[in-house]
Amino acid sequence: MTALFRMLLFFTLFLGCALTALAEELPVDKDTGLIVAPGFEQVKATCTVCHSPMLITQNKADREGWLEMIRWMQEKQGLWQLEPSVENAILDYLAAHYGPTASSRRAPLNVTFPE
Ligand code: HEC
């Protein structure tokens, strides 16, 4: 390996890590532990009514998987019908931030548990 090639390789790796670190720096809501991004408000208002948001933050699924969980809760757990616009916002948010390809680093633990 030539020195130049090595330097290039090193630089590429370094840049990759730096970009990954930047991409992960989305703010996390202190009360829920959820990532603050478009759709967060709808998720907070809808999905923390019955259970801890930790059920969400410790899960990963693609859009279809999240839709299945929502349908399951609607069928079995008394989750109400969601407005299509709300449902879409929630699914976009969940697939983007709690999808299978999202960083495997979990959000910080929310140590004050909701009652
Ligand atoms: C009407 C009450 C209710 C609402 C509102 C609700 N859920 Fe649930 N959800 C439940 C119940 C009940 C369970 C089962 C809890 C358990 O097993 O301890 C559950 C379980 C889950 C699980 C775990 C599923 C699994 O396979 O273990 C996830 C993830 C989840 N809910 C996400 C959501 C999301 C996202 C929303 C917002 C769209 C939401 N919940 C809104 C009642 C609700």
C-alpha cells in the first residue's frame, strides 16, 4: 500500500465516522425519550397514552412492520382509528427513526418513568 493510498483510506474512514456522528445528533425529547423530528408531536400525542414510549424506542421495524403493530393494537388493544394524515405522519416518523436501518445506538434511557 502506498502512503498516499493509506492517507486517502484513513481520510475516507474519518470522514465517514464524522458524518455518521453528525447524522445521529438528532435531539431527544426529555420526557419521552423519543427523537424530536417531524411526526414527533403526533407520536407523542397518540402513542404515549396507553403505555411507555419505551415500547417504541426499544422497537425497530420498517413502515410495514409499524403499520402491522398499529393494526394489531387497533384490533386487540383498543387503539382507535387514526386520521390518515396522522397515521402517515406517525408511520413516516417511526420508519425513519425506529427503522431496521436506523442506528443501533439506543436513545438515552428515560429514567423518570411515567405512571
Ligand atoms: C389504546 C391504547 C394504546 C395506544 C393509544 C397505543 N398502544 Fe401500543 N400497545 C398497547 C397495548 C395494550 C400494548 C401491549 C403492551 C404489553 O404487551 O405490555 C401495546 C404494545 C405496543 C408495542 C409493543 C409491541 C410488541 O410487539 O411488543 C409497540 C411498539 C407499540 N405498542 C407502539 C405504539 C405506537 C407506535 C402507538 C401510536 C400509534 C401506540 N402504540 C399507541 C396499547 C396502545
